[in-house]
Amino acid sequence: MSEKLDYNNWTSYLNGFNKRNRWRPTRLEVCGEMGTQVAERGLPLVGISMEEDREGSARIHIMLGQHDAIDPRHMTYTITRVSRVTPKRGTDGLDEALEIEDEQGERNLLLFEQRPLISMIH
């Protein structure tokens, strides 16, 4: 299920999205002229923030990363001139993805990966 968000609700929606999905493993796909490219896979969501640039266009930052000494990988992915934010929810009501489109029509899709199953057999 998808629903386009009104610009005035982006910040409050992203705040709730962060609380619901922090530390969930992700996959970040960029869909543009070159087809779909995977920009990242497996890093957990730290948070998403929004700001306006000098021209008043929306800019969204997606922060991903591990917070431990064993795997300190992290990245911040920035999307400029954002024109549309569309959440995608599963039939269970949980967030499945967040699609962010820029003014040129390039779509950025933040998907949630399944958590790995931990074996209880010793």
C-alpha cells in the first residue's frame, strides 16, 4: 500500500518513521537513467532528516550504519531537490519501503531487509 505525503507533513512523518524503523537492516536502490543500482545493502537505519537548501528545495539525508567496533561501516546518502515522498506499507501495516523522488524523476528506494534468522541449535 502506497500513499503520497503532503510536503507539509514530511518532517513529522520522517520523525515517526525513524522511531518505528531505527536499526532495521536496509537496502538502498537508485532508479534512474542507468536502470536500478544498489547503492547499499545491509546497513541498519540510523535516521532520515529533511532540510531546505538556499533555494527552498527539500533535501533529504538518509543515515545508515553500524555502531560497534567490529563493524564500524556507515554512510549518509543525500537526495537533493526532492519532489515526492511515498511510504510503502505491507499488508501487516509495517513499513516496507520509502520512495523518494527528485525533480528530475530519479527514484530512490529505501527498502527494509529481512533480519537474519539466528539458529538456536548448538
